[in-house]
Amino acid sequence: MNGKIHALSAALAASLMASCAAVPPAPVQAPAERAIAPVDLAAWQTLPTEAFPGKRDSISFGNTMHGWYGTGAGDLFRTQDGGASWSKVASRPGTFVRAVAFLDAENGFIGNVGTDYYPGVEDETPLYRTRDGGATWQAVDLGGQTIKGVCAIDIVTSERIYQGNLEPRTVIHAAGRVGGPTGILRSVDGGETWSVIDMSAQAGMILDIKFFDENTGLVFAATTSSSRDAEGLVLRTTDGGRTWSEVYRSGRPHELIWKASFPGGGDVGYATVQSYDQERATQLVIKTTDGGRSWQELEMAQNAQARQFGIGFIDESTGFVGTFAGGYATNDGGASWREVPIARAANKFDVVRTPSGGRIYAIGTEVQVLDFGFAD
């Protein structure tokens, strides 16, 4: 696989347009999970953003109002009104912003895909931290160790017992990369100190990562660094990444496991099987109901053009997939799917909860949003 795989045609890039800003959500996070009301799966709105010649890779909201997305040109954009408007807060030519993850309105992490893969990328720093909403970035101090690049960042808040008290513990993992080599950056103290996990013996590429607590997590990967020979791969750890077990392998060449979604962080999760087999029309999603210990394949579409990218579920039944041909949606846990008006190559979905329900954002050739409500 090479950089051309991810480039969209000139005609597609020329068609980038922004329209109809959505009404911003209420500025308070919902306190707990509640049942979601039936969702109009086609009710996506396109937000006004600066045009970009291709797909943008990641979007993250620190709360209901403050969100960020980055581009392969090294630009970082911020909204303070739930996506109704965006402004460029930083620009670092030579950096490829592949992943963003924010804890709140000011504090976040920015992953760079790294050099020697995409043309024009000169920045060798894999991970940055910001404490001022993205205006300035500081390279994360890795103590002399490093990884080649980052494709995904995962943040989970757990608890530990300290001197008889329960204390919050913010665990951060940043992993990569597409095309290899593979590695994970790990922090168990909110990003103050880091360790590096070499994954070269376990996977040829890492495209996404998900941890449930400090010790138990998954990586979504490929067996080799070459898309021609790669098989889709999911690995699981229960000891903080010291050891890994294989829990899914596709058994077919030309495949990667691209992105994953675990609504509510529970046992039910989904991931996209990205295929580069030009002759294969069958597009699959994989699903787990036991926290990633085992996986089953679900048919999403019969369309050789619908190469999959991002995936996002708002509950265990209702979710969306972005593909090269547009969007797909399910409201029955992946048993059936239908096409929906999500722009091409939606690479990342981010779900934000509000007191009345929430909204799900999608980023690819456009930035889009869909609102949903609670059943009660």
C-alpha cells in the first residue's frame, strides 16, 4: 500500500463544499447512559469547513462545545460552538495530523503519521501535547525512545486505590502506524510520563487502539506492512501491553482492520475490515459481544467500491461506517445495512453526549453531524 491508496480523485476534491451549519448542542455533558430514541439514519448535516483536497482523518470533542480536527497538511482547526463554525488555530507544514484526542477544552494530544510514508511529511515527532486548546504544541518527552508514527490515540479514565482512597487515573495510548513499523506509546499518569511498546513482532501495521482500563485493551491491525500480503488482525492484552494474544485474523490477503467502535465502552464493539482486493465485492464488518475476546464477520455491502474507513456506534444497535463510496448505517446491530448520505471516506466518528441525547460527528472529505435523542 502507498500514499495513493488514500488520495481521492481530483474530481472528488473539486466537489468539496460546506453547507447548513447545525444548531449547537447544550453545553453540559449527560451524566449517564440512557436508551436512545429511534434515529433518522439519513439526517446528516454538513458543517462549514475549509475545503481540503482529500480526506481528513480525525476529529475529537473535549466537551459538547469544544472540538478539533486536523489535516494531512499540518493544520489544526477548532470549534467553540459545537461545530457551527471552525477556525484554524495552528499550522505545521510537514506534519501529518493523523489523530487528535482531547480531554477537555484545553488539554489534548495530536498524533503525527511520521516520515517515509506519505510525500511531504518531514516531521519525525510522533506525538504532541497541547495545554491551550491547540494553539501551541509540545513534543511529548519519550525519554529517548520513540515510535515511527501515530494513527490512533485512545484515552480512558480508570481508578486506583491509593492510601485507602479511590483516585482517578487517566491512561493514554497512541499507536501506529499504517505501512509500519509498529509501536505503542503508553502513559498511566495523564501524559506526564511515557513508555514505549515495540509491536514489530506482533503486527505489521496498527491502525487503531482501544483500552477498557489500565490493563485490558485491543489493537486493530494487519499481519504485515504490505497491503498485498496483509491479513486483518485484532490483538488483545490483559497486562497493559506486555503480552498479546491473537483474537481475530481475517485469513484473506489485501485486508486491514482499520477502525473500531465500542459504544459506551462495553462488551459490544465493531470494527471495519478494509479490503484492497479489487475483485472482492463483499465488504465485512466484524463484531464482538464479549469485549473483544472473540469476533464474528457481518456482511455490510456487496460493492467493490465501498472500501471501508471509520466506524461509529451511538449504542449497541445503531451505527455508521464511512467508505470510499459514501456512508452505510445499521439500526439492528449490524444484521442489515443501508446507504446513508455520509460524505466519502469518513475516517473517524466521535460521539458526544448531551442532556437531551447527543450527536455523532463524522470526518472525511467533509465534516458532518447527526443529532439523536433519548427514548425517555
